[in-house]
Amino acid sequence: MTVVVLLGAPGAGKGTQAPLLAEHLGVPVLASGDLLRAAVAAGTPLGREADRYMSRGQLVPDETIVRIFLDQLRAADAKGAILDGFPRTHAQAEALDRALAEHGDRVDHALYIAVPLEDLVSRMASRRICAANGHVYNVATNPPQRPGLCDIDGSELIQRPDDAEATVRARMAQQVPPLEEVADYYRAAGILRTVDGRQPIDEVSQALIAELSDGVGSATGGGH
Ligand code: AP5
């Protein structure tokens, strides 16, 4: 199986790029944020717990997200997955490695979309997502064809509650340091590749696909 971890600060473009990479590789996307937002919308106990952290820009506790995310991964396509938003901490990265190793698998590629923090706050202010499936738009840089409606499923475009500027700044302050630890973890494993996320969306996609094609991580390991 092919496992690709997509890393980046809030707003770096993970949710934009993940479906494009998934199509390229023929594997599904597992997005921790989408999973949590669905639980919040459904009002489940997990959703109520997650909402307390998400609305303050904090990470959901490791033990909660590890359990639900790894359950999703086990149920996913045997060919692999693009992981968007997981792992977010060193402990999550270790838990993912342990879970994959149980089946002789491992993370093949860790792709880091790098964008300076000052660019990210303005991106979030103009982001819109579709109410039905979370497809990502930007009224400034990536607008839908029909204003206010998703190109893919026609549902209404909305602003995420955690895209308010104060929450965005809290997300940056609290989530970027653990993200850097995760990047260090994969750098030490020799599988981290960094792409400049300030480029136009299609150029970021091409750069990510080029990194997937360079054979990183394909030399060893059972189950691949
Ligand atoms: P999550 O939904 O994963 O949010 P995030 O990581 O903060 O990332 P975003 O979805 O905000 O941004 P993105 O990188 O996907 O950027 P996008 O493609 O949308 O998580 C939400 C919350 O859930 C977290 O805050 C946390 O509380 C919790 N959580 C999730 N996972 C967790 C975990 N593992 N552990 C603990 N807690 C967890 O792009 C942003 C905007 O920019 C869009 O408008 C887009 O159109 C535009 N854009 C994209 N690319 C470009 C480009 N190249 N040029 C110009 N504009 C662009």
C-alpha cells in the first residue's frame, strides 16, 4: 500500500491538494478535520468533545484522534491513502507508524506544503467550504464557477467557524510547534520533502506529484 502524509500549517493547502494527489495515486483521502467536523455536525459525543478544542483553535487530545483516525485507516482502501491533517503531533506520528507496522506497512512519503504564516491568515479569511462535503474554495484565489455554490455537488458554500481571525491566530500559535516536531520526525526518517505552497494551486500540485514520483520510500519495506 502507499501511504502519503500531507503536512502543512493551517491554511497551507492540504485540503486543496489532497484530492488531486488521491486522484493521481488512485487512493482515498482520510482527512482528520473533515472527520471531526462531521462528528461535530452530527452532535455525537466525540463531536461535542472535539468542538470544545476546535472552537478554541486547539488540537483535539492525542488519545481521541489516534483512536478514531486509525479506525478509519484500517477500514480504508487496501491500496493506501493520503492522510490530510494526521499526524499532527510526535505521539500521533509514532502511533501511526506502530499501526502500519502491524501489517508490514509504513509511511512512504511525507510532503510538507510550506507557506509563511503571514500569508495564511488572509487565505483563511477568504476560504469557503461546501456544506455537504467540505470541498475547498477561496473567493480571492480559487472561486467557484457559480458564486456561493460548490462546483462539484452544488451545495451551499459556507465559512468555517474556526476561520475567524482570532481563532486562526490561536491555531497558528498552538499547532505550528507540534507540526514542526512531526516534520523533524519524518526528516529524521529520510522521507520528508518540502514544496513551496505560495505558488499557484496547479504548480503546487505538480511539485507534489514530482516528489511522489522520485522514488522516495519505494526502496524497502514489506507490504508495498
Ligand atoms: P483541519 O480541518 O485539518 O484544519 P487545518 O490543518 O487547520 O487545515 P485547514 O483545513 O485550515 O487548511 P488546509 O491546509 O487544508 O488548507 P486549504 O486547502 O483549506 O483541522 C481542523 C481542526 O481539527 C484543528 O484545528 C484541530 O482542532 C482539529 N484536528 C484536526 N486534525 C487533528 C489531529 N490530527 N490532532 C488533533 N486535532 C486535530 O486552503 C486554505 C485556503 O487557501 C483555501 O481557501 C484555498 O482555496 C486556498 N489555497 C490553497 N492553496 C492555495 C494556493 N496555492 N494559492 C492560493 N490560495 C490557495
